[in-house]
Amino acid sequence: MLQEFFLPAPILSEVITGYLFYEGSNEYPEHVDLYENSISIGVPLGDPFNIIVGKNLNDIGTFVVTFNKPLLINGKQKQTHIWVEGEYKLCMAIFSPKAQKKIREYLQIEEFLNLCPLCRTELSLFNLAVRNKLRRNESPETALPIIENELVKFFNKLPS
């Protein structure tokens, strides 16, 4: 698994800790390290791939999702783990503690599911046109400006 870390643009430095990009191809599930004690948005790049979510691969509550749209991922207390399967390209936008607090307040929830599609929240991010652009922009260098543009729009909408 190839893993790279990128710092956010200065305009997002108060709300984004950084971006982790993962890329690889594997026949069997491969564990993806979540940034410790953080909430992040997982953004798939390129073709959809499988993401497996649970406490461990043998857990009864473990489930498989075709990863084709951004997901809000709660890595707090390391209660949830994710694995990827197949050919994958994934960006994890990691929220700062300040942003995590804003998101919890905005969504009016204390604790949410460990994995939540953004379309099931009040977060207006990554519409269909943007997701289609990301499917065609498979490298971090071309995808990051698209992702950051969406995050700037979102954080500008939140109350201070």
C-alpha cells in the first residue's frame, strides 16, 4: 500500500490537519490506518472499490460497502477499523479538533455512527458533479484542489 501525507492549503489549516492518500491493489482486505482520535472524510478516487468496516474482520457487525461516495469516518477511540479490497485510491481529509467540534455541533449529535455517508447528513458536500470529477482525477495532485474547494465551501457555511 502506497501512503502519502499532504498538508492543507493555508485557508484550511485551522480546520484540516492534513490529507492521507492511500493507493494499492490487493486480492484480500488490507487494513487502512485511521488518523488517531479523529473524524475524517474518506473520499474515493477513480473506480469504486470495497471498504470493509468493523472492529475486526471476524466481527459479526463487520460489513462491506462499495466505496463510491464520500463517507464521514469516526476514528475516535479506535472503535472502528476499515479495510480496503481490490484496486483502490482513497483520500482521508482529517479534521482538526476545532473542526470536529463544529461538525458535531452542526449535526447536533454527540456520537454518530462510525461510518456515515455524507448524503445521510446535513453536510452539503461532494455532489454528483464533484464525485464524477474525482473519479476522473485519480492522483492526489489533481484531486486535492477539488476536495479542498468543497471543504472551503462547507466551512464557510458553518457559523463561527
